[in-house]
Amino acid sequence: PDLTGYEKFGLGNVKYNISGIHVTAVEFPSASISLIPGTGIKLVIGNASLTIDMNWNIRTWML
């Protein structure tokens, strides 16, 4: 989904628009999975990372 909003920054507000978000890579360098009898599974992930591409712009009272 696209994201639009305002954030207070310094002396004024910044309007931001983010669109076209695409995940291009996912890494799970430290992951483990185990069965827990009578309960299900346990998944532990550490140091995960995402690489994303997106379009973005900002507007402030200065621009």
C-alpha cells in the first residue's frame, strides 16, 4: 500500500508520499525451526534484512 502523511520536523511539518514499494530481497542469515510436541512449531529468526525499492517525495514550507 502507498503511504502518505505529515511529520513535525524542526519549525514545520513535512508531508511525505511513498508509493510503488517492492521487496527485492529477503535474507534470514540466522534462522531455526523446531517442533514443539502438542503445541506446533517454533521459528526463531535473527538478523533478518529486507531490500526494498520505492518512489518517494517530501514537501515542506521551504520547498
